[in-house]
Amino acid sequence: MRDGNRTRWTTRGTRPRFPGPAATAVLTALMLCVPSILSGEAKVTAIKGGDIYTITSGIVRNGTVLVKDGKILRIGQGIDIPKDANVVDVRGKVVMPGLVAAATMFMPAAGSGSDKIADSLDPFNYSLSMALASGVTSIFAAGRGGPGGGPTAVIKPTYGDLEHMLLKEPAAENINVAGYQWMERTNFILKMRQAKDYLRKLAEYEKAKAKNEKLEAPRKPPDIDACLRLLRREMPGRLRAARAGEILKALELVNEFPFRLVIEGGTEAWTVADAIAARDVAVIVTPRVKQRPDEDISQPSGSNVENAAILKRAGVKFAILPATPYFSTGGFVGRDLMTLPMDAAAAVSGGLDEQTALEAITITAARILGVDDRVGSLQEGKDADIIVLGGHPFHYDTFVEMTFVDGKLMYEKNKSIYFSHIRRYDDKVPGLPSDARRGDPDALPPRELQRGANP
Amino acid sequence: MRGNSRKMVLLAWVSFLSTLAWTCPLGRQASARADTSGTSGTPERVVAIKADRIDTVTNGVIQNGVILIRGTKISEIGTNVAIPGTAEIIDAGKQTVFPGLVSPVSDIGLSSAQRGGPASHARYRVADVLYPYQHEYQRVLQAGFTTLGLVPRGQGVAGQGAVIRPAGRSREEMLVAESGMIWIEFRADGRMKDVIRKALESAKNKETSDDPDVAAMIRALQGKIPTFVSCARPADTIHLLDLLKERDKMKLVLVLGIESHRIAERLVKEKIPVVIPASIEFELFTLTRINEPDLLARAGVQIACVPESADVEGLEDFRRQMAALVKCGLDGQTARKAMTIYPAEALGLDYRLGSLEKGKDANLLVLDGDVLDATTTIQKVMIEGKIVYENPWEKSQ
Amino acid sequence: MRPTWLLGAMCAFAWTCCVSSVARADAGGAATPAAQQSSSPKYAIKAGKIVTMKPKPVAGDSRAVEVINHGLILVSAGKIEAIRPTDANVPQGYTVIDASDRWAMPGIVESHTHVGTEGGFNDMVVSLNPELCISDCVDPEDIAVRKAVTGGVTTIHTMPGSGTNIAGFTVIVKTAGATPEERIVRKLGAMKIANAYNPERDGGDLGRTRMAMSWMVRYMLEQAREYTEAWRAYEQDNSRPKPQLKPELENMRQAFEGKIPTIIHTCEGWGVMQAIRIFGDENKLRIIVTHGEGGGYTIGREAAKRDNVSVNVGPRLVDHTWGAEYDGRMHGIVSEYCSRGVDEMSINTDSVGWSSYIAPQEELCFQASMAARLGIDDLTAMKGITINSARALGIDDRVGSLEVGKDADIVIKKGTHLDVASPVDLVLIDGKIAYQRHGANLVADKSSPTRQKESQS
């Protein structure tokens, strides 16, 4: 193709971006050398000495996680470590499952509605190396949606490794009906009714077939496969709804069709929390979203940092996402997926308990994506997607120090170009005691979860 | 009847021989030129080139050597070569002789790429649309290229490329290989993969086919012609290699770009030769430069270099680009091979091209210095024993 | 420089503002009277930890501030009346605020924002607009300003710009208060300049190149300098000819007389250096270099060397894809300036409107948290949103630290400003409760100061 005055051989396309010279050298060296000191497949890896936040079974202090063949083998205090194990010393650190982003990581290469994300995964995309640096090890991805919604998947940031990148495909049906787009909504409802009707006829046919073999199977209407998956609850349906009215209209759909609904956005979910809780509906919220209240109505409206806390009280399951649901390099800090725990921390400032906040970026998000059998918590048998943090995840200072995906160490902060130069100033500046973060035992109530310091 | 059939046979022989004479234009022309008496004779031309330095590329540099050419081929090469009396002697003096450069992938002189989404039409051949009467080919020749691979652009299985010598006045004179390689442009997505899969399926376990698309794919699958696949990103390459897991006898050559060193290990393991532009790029967001060809070569990949840009200016600048790669770490000998023998191997034509060896085509350059020196000029270009270009300019120093 | 008809029109318009401008001009540099004393309640705040931001060198370390454990702050007449280091007796008539398990810190001071500027903050017909004052149209009831209080932001420096080279003059207001006039800390906050980037979006009909922008600004500054000189000479000796009053230069005179700073939006090394050179060196103005991203920190040492230069960073806090060093690293901008000797740095949000994508005003503390994350110590980060901002703006006689005699702008929460997981519980502005998080219930009745159990919301 002609590109200005020069004809290029290969289309430039989307240039993959990658970590930088130091990490490049590391990666190249690894590729050139005999594989792979990082493999850990035959050997056991022992991540030893940290405070292990399992998420689903409490905190194991000063514990060990044993990893083998990419899976978690055992977790506990004082467990036996095989002699030839690769021991990773994480004393003083926090060990957690890799974070789960229920975000929509847009996959540009996926074209028409029939394309599969698996066919266009780019394991050298720069977002993957940023995901590793941020401790996000499962990400929801969606292709460009056609009228029926596009392809969806959950991917792992296995940089350089295509084989292990896809965790699940498809992961959801995209329902592109916002509350006010009546044509799309009508079409959706009609199709769902057709599908529902078909299923009823199919069930009747199955019953009647036993008695009368000559009975003809009901004719399947065209283009209802996605609807069938929804009605059979094989896949959840994802739908964007922010305002209370939009949410209620989404719930109306669930009234008529019993599918698993996931509401993305849910800005005003706090105003209709009980209605949401009454149905099996999950929400993906952004605690720090800002939406002005509607001055024309008398009910509460607009955004509310207490959204997550209110949903929790009502019994609604939710995952948490930042306002910018991807990895950004524009220079703004703390507004995108690179600092996902900060959004969960914001929910805590709105009254949510820390445990639920942690779940919202791990196990609950995994459940919403349908991958909780494999990721989202530290349990025996689950994938060894593990992150080691320098302190409590909700502390603004805490960086991801190490990221393991499928048991392989894929990121180390002090060896990566991104943050290895960031040193915390010696915080023994007089006048602001270092217990600023650990809490002054005199002045403050004891804290359940400690906030540690970075080295 | 008998008498008639004998006449028929005689007629057939005469027409065959005269056709043979007509269809050996190079031989005709060569003899026409070499023979100063002007007779178009058939006796084999003998040329002897003497030079201070003969860089064979594959067998080292011969000092004060002689290359003896009979007809179109190198018949002998070395220091103690007997030169027959009838030989035309070209005394290159202190100059260097180097094999003619081989550029395996180019689209010079062809019309622009097909538009539209990925499709499979292996039957389209560059050889059928070759238009020899273009000034660009003369410039390509003067830049030192004695062999040029021409490819049809287009997404998917675009067609069959041709290999030409950029000299000659007719299609026949130019063509070295009418069906030089299958050219595929690949990008990882569902539609493209479907297209490739279908093309492969159609030719699998078949020996022949009436369908020209399928027939071409059969030859590719059986390794009778190389299959060149262009992939922009390392991700595309990985998807492609997974798709071609059972490629059997296919002779795969990958045409890659920036960041391909990330998959060097796999390329080495699967022994896939690579065609790569001779350019130094910046790593994104940084001021760090990457010498991609060097990184690949050091990993053990066999690289054939093409210019940064695929147009005539690119080819004219190619030696300087290769010299820049060497300045930035690429091994000098590897660079020379990447301009000659490795591209020839990628094209499957290394049995006759790419180095100065006995039995190979006499395609060579006479230079007034090292080929990788930017100040060096090409003094003479020879294709198959015939001088097709002589530099008219005399250097002042 | 400008077409005469336009100049005439502007003069006519400016004249109508002139009267009020002149009336305020002489008070432009001084603080307006603080909140009325008449209706101020009295409070006694029992705090577990008081971080005053008042300098108190410890063992030779001049960065240290005074921190008092288990202290008592007395508030009356809108000011801090006393800070007692022990659990002293609560005097009669003071309502107790029981924050004994919480921290008390100075109200956060925003040094660069655009909230509350209804009616537009970029007048982009001509490139130089020194006659425009945002104080004339600031809307303190804007949702962004109301929400700011919930994040502990008590004083904001809101401004026009940066669509043009001289956008006009800013205003400093409190984020809550009884009347709009009471809330104004200073009507002329600073002179707002943008020496490149945004104005290059064809902000004016002249001067699209940076050369032309520099020239126009220099020209304007020279006029203002001469104008200031002429008035100074006249004021010293009335026999000299009285200079003609020029409304568009009256405001600039405040800057040249050192009463207000000049804040300059700029980026990259060249831009920061130009700002320092033209405004700081040539015109001897007190300047605040703001933004300074894209590799501006490479000029850090030049800023550090000069007393009249202060650096204000934000909204971007990291240089990665746009920077000077292009080495793939995430360079924390504040940290890079600090390591080159720049101290007293302030941090901003550059907030506009109230949205999820641009840092909203109430998240100034979060900007400081992120700056700390990228390589500065907590104290520097906290100073960057309190005392350093106040000092850069020249309002540290009133705000920025908890000291006797200063405005009672106090934030109470569990933990520091920087802690993302704990909310602001109570905010006092000018000695009045501007915000209490529902469920916090810290304000007790005079008679029985029992602390109610806080509800876990």
C-alpha cells in the first residue's frame, strides 16, 4: 500500500506497544535462551510469607501458596514445601488473586458479528503489559457489536503467549437496547418472545414425542440463537443502563424473560436497589462516576458515592470498574484500569465494607463473567493467577510487585521499565509520623485490615 | 505416405530448431553483441573476468581471481583458471566482483493492489500482467539488482508472483520464473482465517485440479513453489503459524515487520526463513532504536532483506540501508548474504542465483569498492553472462 | 495590535465595568473582609490528631510540620481562636465536636480550577483579554462547587482560560458561605496566562504562531509595566501628570505591584523556560508555572533557583507517552520537579464542570494521593494541597494551615487527606459547618458531649 511517498510492505496496522528496553532485553533474553526459568510447570512454586487474602476464605497471615502446573496446589500456614520448590519470598507483602475487570476491552480487530475474538487476539498488545503491571489478570473483551451484539470473551494478559490468552469465549450476550431506543428494544422483545415460544413448543414436543413418534419438531425461527442462550441461562445478557428509568425498563425485560441480566453503569441503581435485588440481576458500577441529579424530579437521582454500599445493603451483587475502563497512557493517573483498587477504595469511602469492595474486583466480577470456577479467589484447584502487593490494596501507595498468570511470573515491578524507578521517599519526615498510614493506636480505633508500607 | 511422413518429420525438426533459435533471445543477443562481426551465431560465448577481489558470498573472497563464463553460466571460478583464447576478457583491475543483488519481494511496475476484503484467488499471476517497457526496471538494474521477485498485492491469497530479471524487452526475456511463489497477505481475524482455511482445504490431498485456484494451491502445499505470507504484527504471525500447523511440505517464507523479534524463537524452531525490511525503527514511546534484522539474525533466523520502502527509490537506497544495519550491529557477512543468497533461497532459486559459484548463472556486479560502502558505485552489471549496464560516469577521484 | 474599532468597543464595555473595577482595584491585592462575626457559632473540636501544616523544624529538617495528638481546637468568629495541645477544659458556650478518633487538617486549597464559571471561561475572539474578570460571573452555587466541600476543598482559585494568551483575571472563593460576597477571598486572584498549546487552537484572529504569542504578551506586559510606573510616579509626586486610566491595564497593575501572582499555563521544557524568562526574569512578576507536563520538569532547576517562581502540577501527574525522556518509564511529574530542587509545589485538578472523566473538584485530595504514589512523601503531597497552594496565591495569611488567627477552615476525617478509603466527615468553612457526612454525627449538644456511635453506612 502506498503510504505517502513510500510503499510499505506490510500494513502498519495497529502497532503493538511494549514495555521498553529493559523489559525488551529481558524478554529477548528469555526467548533466546533455553526455555524458561519462569516455567514452573514441572516444579512447584512456593509464594511464601505474605498475608494471603483468599477473598472467599478469609486472610491467612504469614502463609504460603503452593503452585503447580499453573494451578493453586495448597494454601496455608506452615505447610510443607517440597525441597526443589522455587521459593518466592514475600514477607511483609499482601498476596491476592489477580484482579478481575468486568470492563469492555475493545478488540479492534474483531470485525463483523460472526467473528470470534479468539481469531484476532494480539498477545503483544501494550495493554497486556500494562494489565500485568496493574495486577489485572482477567479482562472482559468485546468486539464491535452488530445488531445482535458482537463477540465477547474473557482474556488473560499472557503477554507473548497466544495459547493461554483466551479464558472464555463467548462470555456474554451484548443486548444493545438502551431504554429509549424503541426500535431496538421492540425488536429484541419480539425476538425473545419468539424464542420463548419456540422453547415452549419444543418442551411440549419433547413430552408428546414419547407417545407419538411421528410428530414433527417445531420449526425454529431464524436469528434467535442468542435469545435461546439467554433464556436457557447459558449466557448472561449485558445491557447499559445508568438512569433509574433505564434500569427499571431493563428490569421489565427480566420480568417477562427470565434471563441473567448484568447491568453496566448502574449510576442510579442506588435509587432502585430493592427492585434490582428482587430479581437475579448483577450490576457493574463505577463508584466515582459523576452524574448530575435530575432537577425536574422529586425523587433522589444522580450519582452517589454510596451507590455500592446501598446496593450491598439491599443484597445486590456488583462488580466495580473505573470511569475509564481500559489502560490509559494519557498522563492522567488514577482514573483508569491501572488503578482499579482505587475505585474499590472509593466505594469504601462511600460506606461499603472492605471485604465486599475486594470481592467486587475479584470473585464477584469473576462470577458475573462466568469464570469464577477458574479465577477470582485463591482456592485450591483454581488458576494460579496471583498478585503480590507492597501493601494493602486500598492504600494509594500500594503497587503490584509481582504478577503470576497460570503460575508463571509475568511481571516484576523492580525489573520492569514502568515503575522500577519509583521509590517512596523515606517517610520518616518528622512532623508527620510514619504511623500516618498504620494508624496511631492512641488516636484511632484498631483497624481490621492493616495498611502496609511500600519498601 | 512414407515419403510424406518423412517430410513431415523433417519439417517438424526444422521448425523446432528455428523456434529454438528464436526463443533463445538472450543467447542471440549476447552472441550478436559479443560477435563484433555482426553475425548471429550460436557458438557459446566465453567471458573471463579478472578482478582483485571476487566476493563469492558463499565461499569467501578470492583475491586476484578469475571468473570464467560460458554462455550464461559460471563455468569456473578461482585463482588458477585457464582462460581460453576465444574468451572476451574483462579486466576489472582493483575492483570488486559481487553477486547480483536479489530482491525477493517487490511490486515495481505493477498496478496497485486489489481492494476489498480478504479473498482467495491464487490463479492470478503477475506473469500475465508484466509490462516490461518501464523505465523503473532500468533503474532497478542500475541499482545492482539482477533478480527481482514481483508479487500481486491484495488481502488473502492474492495470487502467484513472478521472478524476473530486470532487463529485456519482452515478457519472455524478463521472466525467470512465471510462477515464482504464492503470495498471501494475512491479518488475524475470523474472516481472513476462513479464507485461508478454505483455500487450504480445497487443495488438500489432491494431486491435480481443473480449477486454476486449486491447482496453484496444490503446488504450494506440495512445496513445488514457495508460499510467501506477509504478516504485519507478531500476533498475526502466531495466528498464521497455528493455522498452518499441518503444512507438511509447504515451503513457507514469512514477510515480517517491526517487532518480529518477539517470536524469533518460534521462527528458529520451525526453521522458517524471513523477509524483513532493512530499517532501524524506534521503540514506541521511547528514543530507543531497534535493529530488527540484527535481532532476528542473532536469534538464528535466516533473513533476506528488502528495502524500507518497496519502490524504486527504496531499491536505489538499499545498499546504504544495509550499510546502516551493519553500522548498527548486523554482522557484515550476514548482511551480504541477506542481499544475495538468502533471498535466492527464499525464492527456491538458490540452485542458480545468489552467489558466485560454478554452475550458477553469471549474474554479477563489478563495483569500485565494497558493496556495503555508500560511496561505492556500480560499474558494471552482468546478467547471465551479458553486460547489461555500464556506468557512464567517471569518478573524479 | 488590535483593530481600533475593536479597541474602542472594548474600552466602552470596560468603562462600564471600570467603576466597579476601580472601586475594587485598590482592594484587589488585599483580602476582602472575612465572614461576618455576628452569627458565628463557637466550636470546640476534640481531635485525635491535628496536622496543622505549620512549620516546625525537627532535628534540622525544615520540612517538618507541627502535629498535635489529642488536641483541642477552639473556633470563634470564623477564626481559629486557639489550639491547645492537651485535653483542656472546654470553655462555656462552645459546642463540642467530638473527633477524638479522627484527624483534623486544614481545609484543602485548590490552586487551579475552572469550576463555577457559568457563562463560559474562554472568551476567544481576541488573544489578549486582560480586562476580563471571572469574579464578575463566578457561580458559587454550581454543583461542582457544592460537591467540592464533600471532598474537603474549602478554597478554590477558579479562572478563565486557557483558550487565549491572556485569558483574564481569576478569583479566589470559599466553597461555602452565607453570601457570595462573604465567600470571596480575593476578587483578583491572579493574572491568567497561557503561553502556548490551547491558544494555538486558533483562539484569535492574530498571532497563531508561538512567536506572535510571545510578542503580543510581551507588548502587553510592557504597557502594563509602564502604566504601573506612571501611576507610581504620580502617587509619589502629585505634581506629575496624572496618567490616563486604562481599565484593561488596571488589573495588570496589581500583578506588577506584587499584590497578586501571575499564573501561566505551559508545558514542555521550552514553555516552562519561556514563562520563567518573560514573566519572572524580564518582568519580575511573582509567577506560578502551572501544568508543566510533557517534560517541563527538565527545567526544574531553573524554577528552583528563583524565589519568584512556584510550580503547580496537574491534572496530568505522569509523563509517559508525552515527555522529555522517552525511556518507557512512568515519570511522576511532581516527583521529578522535587528531585530537581523545586519545593513548595502545589497540585491541582484543573477541573471543568462536574464529570467522571476530568478530575472533579472534590477529588483534589486524590490527585495528591496519586502524586504521592508516583514518588513523593506524604507530607509534601499534603502540603501541595494546603499551605503551598495558599502561599503561591498569597492567601496564606488566611488559609492553608491550622494556626491561631487564620480562617477556621477545617477538615475532619479518619486518616490523612490522602487516604482514599476514608471519607471526609466534617468540614468547617470560616468557622461554620459547611458539610457533615450523614451518619457522622460528630457535633454534640452543649450539655452532653457523648459521642454517638457512628453508623456504618
